[in-house]
Amino acid sequence: MIRRFLGKVFSGALFKSAQPRVIPFKTHRIARDHVSRGAMKTCETLQQHGHTAYVVGGAVRDLLLGGIPKDYDVATSATPEEVRAIFRRSRIIGRRFRLVHVMFGAETIEVSTFRGSAAANEAADDSDHSTDEHGRILRDNVFGSMEEDAVRRDFTVNAMFYDPVREEVIDYHGGVADIKAKKLCMIGDPAQRYREDPIRMLRAVRLAAARGLEIEARSRKPIRELAGLLQNVPKARLFDEMMKLLLSGHVAEGVRRLRKEGLHHGVLPLLDVILEQPLGERFVMLALENTDKRINEGKPVSPGFLFASLLWHEVLAAWKAAEKGGMHTMPALFHAMDQVLQVQAENLAIPRRYGADMKDIWALQARLLNRSGRRPYLLLEHPRFRAGFDFLLLRCACSEIDAEIGTWWEKFQHADEETRAGMLMKDGPGAAKKRRRPRRKKKPAAAAGGADAA
């Protein structure tokens, strides 16, 4: 009882200035048919059962920006158990904070209960909330009110609620105005919010790059100073945020902004070294721009290919160093791969399945230089040939290797057997020399005759 009372007292002081603004349809112009069927049905059903329910977060932001949301989140006053009881096709997930996934055919709607504020819970000495020595929140599993849920969200543009039934937007922190001004503003004290969750610094850069927003001065100021806090974030969360950046369709701009804010060390520590080298920067940026183009055209992309591109010049440098130390070409390359991946594993938890793809792509770079004998035919059958070839074309485009090599492989892939045979090099670069069998010494004629006589 005392904890609950203290929580209400502190939350009341905290939210006194958070007065919601109800924005009608004629102002925001988001019609209910702009929302997915699943999101509409979820909100409508929860409201019919006496609960408050809104589409929330990035979906509302993207709709106001004129885009199409990739997915929809719904925030509600109902507890996870109540949501689960209402929707037959649903399941409760999560340990840090329980959520409900509600399924409508192929669409999944993530439903969360309104969450309480960190400040109120600390004041109430709630055992479900704790921070580490840097201020990062470790446990935050407390339900709250809609006002609390709005203030505990990171940016103003993510703290808006849309009611598809009434076609109203509820805006507590001026998110609609910030979207019109193309600004990204942190709710509350930026330094404190970044300390609570350092991933917010990366998220700020990603959202600004992907949505064409500028991080406002107050929200931007603490980022460079607090960048080191990313070292305390679990590797899995860091990797997830990196994947969101790589697959955002705006990764080239995102990497430029990471460098600008001094955050590249926290994501890919080797990226700083790569981008200081003219050839390395040209290669990486070309790879990222090609990735953005594929994503925006609706084509698939390979995370393994992306990571292979980001780390290639570190592998290349280690490869050359190993060869200079006396190792043969392929053993030197595999030694370089292992060395770079081991260093990177200490900073970013790249799953093994991507590591295997990266190694295949890198190993093919040495093998694609051999264009004699049966080797080219065997490489065409390699399951990762296409990725390795595309990687080779990037190297050609950056003048890292002779463009003629890429042209040769492009022609060889589509040529008939007669043309292929005529294209083969007699002694390709790095091709192994044929071993000659030593001639057997002939026995002396006399000895042979003696043997026959015997």
C-alpha cells in the first residue's frame, strides 16, 4: 500500500506537465483503412471488452510521415493475461517485460500493457526495477498508466497513440509538431535516458538517417560523451540494433552519422580503421549503397555479405601480413579470417551462421583469381559462388583488383562450353604447377637378360 501510494505521488509530480493533445482526423489525415486489418481488429476487440487500446510507436510515426509501417504495436490497459483470454490465436512472450503476440493470418500484432515510469518505481522502491552502476535499467517490469507509458518512451515521435476506431491521435509530448519540423527529440533529460539504455544513442542515429530527421541539439549533445556506455550493453542487443541499421534501407547514411556522432566504435570497432583508409572507405560505402538500393527495390540481402564487406579490409591487411611472414596463400587467408573474427567476437556477437557465409565469400576471393584448368568449372558449382562473384565486382569497382577479372567471370558464367574452353588461362595467377612423376630408372640390359634366363 505504501509503495503504491508513493508511486502515485511521484508519478503525479512527474506527469504534471504531460497534458495530452487530442488531434482530430482533419488535422492528421490518417484514415482507419490506412491501418492493417490486424491492428484495427486488435484495438476494436480490446475496446469492446472495456479496455483502452491504441496503435502506438513507430507505426504512428511512419503513418504521419506518409510511409507504410513494417509492423504494428498496440498498447493497452489490459494485462497480458486478459489479452490472452480475449484472443484465441495469441501467446504471451518475454521475461523482462511480458508481451502478447496476437496472430491474424500471416500478420502478428505485438500487444503491450501500459508501462510504468522508471522514476516512480524507483521512488516506490519497487523490487521489479533496478539499475547498474552506470544507470542502465536492468529490470523494468511494472505496469502503469497511459501517461506513464508515453513519458517512458524514448523520442517524442515515438510517443503518440492512434485510435483507429475514433481516428484520433493522442500526443503527450509534441511529437506531431516535431515530425513537421523534421526533428528528433528525446523525452526527458537526454543524458539520463541514454544512461538508462545506451542503445537509444544508436537508435537516434538510425531513426534520424532512415526518416530524414535531425537530432536536436539538446538530444545530441551527450552522445559523444556517453558513447563508451555501449560497452556495457549485452552483445545480443548490440547486434540486433546493428541489424536494424544494416537492413533499414538507409545504412550508408546511417554509417556516416555514426561517424559524425562518434558511435562507430560501439558498433563495429574496426570500422573506424577501415574508414580512415581511402580504398577501404570507398569499398565499404559502395557495398552499403548497393545494399540500400537492393532493399529499396524489394530485393533480398544477405547479412553475411554485409558483414563480410565491412570487415574485408581488415582481413585483407592480415592476409598480406601473413603471406609476408612466409605463409602460403590459402593458409594465410584462413589465418587472417580467424584473427579478424576473433577480435570482432569480443565486441559484436555475430552468429555463427553469418560467420560461415563470411568465410566462404572471403575464401572465394583467392580462388576466383585462378582461371586455369578445371578450377573455374568447379567454382561455378560452389553454393556461395554468386555472393563471392558480387563481392569480386565490388573489389573491381574500387580498383582494388583489375576490372578485367570481373569481366572475365561475367562472360565465363554465360558462355557455351567451346567459348569457355578458349577462355581458360594457360597459367593463371596462383595456379598450382602440375607435378611430374619421376621417371623410373631402366635396369641394365644384361641384368634384365639374366633375370629372364633365371
